[in-house]
Amino acid sequence: NEIGRISFGGDDPTNNTFQIGAAILAAADGTWASTDCPARLQFYTCDDGSATLDARMTIKEDGNVGIGVTSPSTPLHVKCDTDHFGLQLTENSGDESWQIGIDADGDLNFHNSSGPTPQLVVTDAGYVGIGTTAPAQPLEVAQSATSSVVKISTWSTTDTDHSQIQFHKSSSATIGTVAATAANEDLGSIVAYGADTAPGAAGAAKILFEGDAAPDGDAVPGRI
């Protein structure tokens, strides 16, 4: 039930009537008792071209804030707009910005001010795409009309410190469970792909890392 309301309005010069353009409403957010008074606040405005008040922001009895939603389920719950943006960050001069939103497929998109195509995407399957909106693997990096480069840098005065690419293999199908690998088991590979005439991606060259013998207590013999 509504507890109270503050309304903001003005005169409509077309028919000399008083119109409400915004409001703040307080309402009970549950059953009240002498020591139990849950309440919420809702903030309303009218769209341009409309005289209908729409709820824009809600503060629930538990302190959760909803923007575009009236029943926020987390401390801050934002519903994306029709362009699928929910948050915009703009630097001080106003010339550069980033927008974050969720599209109709459930993908999390990060856009900068250079254009409508997102620079980074996290799909609803958990795949990450940098330079591509449809990553085919857990991580895919793509660039157009130039070389795609992944750079790993190490900055250290210690001679033994260096950059690494590590391939880990366990014989368990449970993530986080380490089980000994076997002799002749594939441990990792580096594969170069080209495009065939189908067209499709096809492996052209490969470096394969294998177990060269059964592992012992502190070593895994290997071969390339």
C-alpha cells in the first residue's frame, strides 16, 4: 500500500491543466507491525511525448536498488535499454567512453566510443572474444587486415625469470582433480590453421607434445 507521495508538475499551456511529470512514491514493502515497517521508495518520470508516469528507480526494503526494474534482486540491479546498454563510463573531457550491456543472446558486451561493434564479448557460454563477437573457443583473439599478436612480457632482473606458455593435462575429467597421465598420451599441441576451399578451417602444421613413458613420483617424461 502507498504510504506517501511527492509529485512534481506544471501547467499544460495547451489546455490550462496541471500535469504531473515526475513523482517519488513511498509504499509498504511487506506486512507491517508495531516493530516491523518494511518500505520501498520508487522514482517516476514521464517520457517525452507521454503523460504516463513510469517507474525508473526503486529502492527496496532491503536496500537493493533497481534501475529499470521494480524488484531488484542484488544490491544494484540494472535493466539494459533497447540498445542493450546498462552502464556507460565517460572520461572527464567527455570525448571517450565505454558502454557495458547484455544483448538478446545473453552475451556481455563491452563497447568503446569507436563504434557499435563491441571490443570484448563474454558469451553466455563463458567464451571470451577479443575483436570477435562469436568466439568459437574459450578465448579467441581476432583482428582484421593486420596480424593478430598475443604478447607475453616478463620484466625482471632475475636471469631465470621468463615468459611461459603452459599446457596442463590431467587424466581426470573433473576440473581441479590431478590424475597421472600415461605413456604416449597427448599432453598438448600447437597447430597452425589455414582456410580450405570448402571454405573452412583446416590444420596445416602441428607441434605435438606427448608422454614418452609412464610418469613417476616427480617427473613426466615427454617428447615432441
